[in-house]
Amino acid sequence: MTGIKTVSKTERDAATNRVTVGLGKRAYDILIGPGLLGRAGELIVERFGRRKLVIVTDQNVDAHHGAALQQSLDTSGLAISKITLAPGEATKSFDALEQVVDFALGAGSERSDLLVAFGGGVIGDLAGFGAAIALRGVEFVQIPTSLLAQVDSSVGGKTGINTPRGKNLVGAFHQPGLVIADTGTLETLPERELRAGYAEIIKYGLIGDSGFFSWLEANGPALLAGDRAARIHAIRTACEAKADYVARDEREHGVRALLNLGHTFGHVLEAATQYDGRLNHGEAVAIGMVLAAQLSADLGMCSDEVPERIKAHLEIAQLPTQIGDIPGQLPGAGKLIGLMQQDKKVRDGKLNFIMLGDIGSAFVTNAIPDDQLHSFMTAKCSQT
Ligand code: GLY
């Protein structure tokens, strides 16, 4: 006897959290837990059989986790080719998309091959879009390695790239066939990225689950400090919520729009910084959620306590909460509103906003008077 306890497949399966996105014949699982990278090969074979894989990743993720994934795929006898891109939002570009598609085609891809998006939100969105258009669509697997990607962007099939005119303006709905979220990858995630992902977790509490928001107020600091059980609970809760919104409204004709809380403001703030690293997506969403709550309170849609409570919790999580927290110069209110008009959330010439009636109660409206939006943004742009 060596004293080493071997863990059976059944025991490992029981320790893995499984959330299903119920899309009929296109339903897929999100698997959440520690150590899943080491099982990626077996999980992929179990779901898809033996396929040729094209892996899309970035240099940081590859340096930290590439070897673990490679070993698992080798053990399962899977043939792979891999393209490694520069990390960062600038990679969500036409240029990088061309590289991904050209690489896949050059690797002799067939429609039966699988594309694997191995990284954070940028890689997931870019590789997913590549999978949507290469050979008119190949199946793909998301292996999200950032908190933001594990709780939001890897689930639901929104894929795409940015253009100088705005964020995510070119893309496609293309659902993955499997999401493998190894919570162990969060251990090497830079703290700033972890906090950014936490902003998207808070979002689920704000739009539809006040009990979860209260849980985050109590447990968020431990989660951010490294409490693994708290992380898994939060990721699972977020994925269950997201799976539900996506299953009810895959193409965002209705309820899925609530997932954009804070994003109308957030996207223009990101575009206004030209994705230069001053503000990442989660930070932009954090400021955007406070702005949405403050605008809701100013218009009498919720009490003043709502934005105050949200701001207080984001501050505890050390996330930015106002436009003045963004370093450097930003364009004025008029220019920011101009950028909002180019966002995808414009319908029939009217801006759609996700507003709050309370914590856990969001709704969509296009009835924000232009003059009120202008005076609100003017006041917020001058706040430091
Ligand atoms: N990130 C918002 C959505 O997937 O709908």
C-alpha cells in the first residue's frame, strides 16, 4: 500500500458541477471544478468522439496552462494544431480573425474538426467567431481560463470582434458544444482580472437574484481572497442563471437583454479608452452598473439605496465605480452619447437601457428622455 488514494471516475464526476444549457438538440454542458484541464482530453472524447483539434490560445494562457492541456489531449490520443496569439483586447480584431481562420484552413481542417477556444473572453469570442465562419461553421469547445469567461462570455454563443466603431459590432451567434471551466486556472489569474470577472458575477444578483447579491455581500471578499468553495458556488450560480436566460431567449429578442446591465455605459467607456488597457471589460461593466442604477434612481425607478448599495459592494471588491476613476482624459458627455448611438442596443433609433427597479429586479426601457440622459452624463463626466 502506498497510502495514495486513487480517485475513481465516478468520484471525479460527482465532484464536477454540471450545468446544462437547454437548447434542444444543441444543448450542451458547462463543467465546473478544479483539475478539469487534466481531464479535458477524456471529456472531449466522451462528448465528441475522437476529432482533430485546432487550439486557439494566447501567450499568457499557453505559458501557464498549455502544458497541462497538451498532456491531457496527448493521453487521450488527440491530434492537435495550435495557434498562440498576443494577449489583450486588441486581439479581438479582423486581423487576428484572419490569422485564426487561415491557420485552421492551413492545418487542413475539415468540418468534422473541433476548434478549441483556450483562454479568456478575448480568445473565446475570437475563436468562437472563427469557428462560426471557417468552412461555414465547425463545432467548438470553450475552455475558459478567466473568471469573466467562466461566468459569462464562454456561455451562450455570442462570438465576435471589435472594430474602431465599437465593441463586438461584428460577430455571430454560434454555440459551443461543451464548456470546460477549470477553476484551478483562477489561481494564476492576475488580481485585476479576477476582480473584473467578479463584476460580471455581481450582475447576476442585480438583474434577477437579490438573495445571491446578499450572499456576495457576505462572501465576496473571501471569494476574491481565494476561497475555492465560494468561487465554485458563485461560478455555478452565475452559469445556472446565464444558461436559463440563454435557453429562454438565445438570440436576445427579450429577456437575455437583461444580461447587458451596465453594458450600454460600459461599452462606450471601453471604446472611449480605445482599449488601451486603462479599463478592462469587467471594470467598465462595474462603472456601467453603478451608472445604470444611479440613472434609475434619478428617474424615480428605484430608491437611492439601490445605487448606494451596489457602489459600496463594488468598492469593497476594489472595482472602479465612476467615470472619474478611469485614468487619463476621456471625451465629454456628448461624444460618449454619440458612441452609445452606435451600439447594438439601438432599436428603431432609440437607445435601449437596462434599468433597475430594485436589487434583483432589472427591466429594459427605451424611454429615457434625451435631455435627461445628456444632463445625467454631463454630471457624471465631471465627477471625480
Ligand atoms: N454577455 C451577455 C450575453 O451573453 O448575453
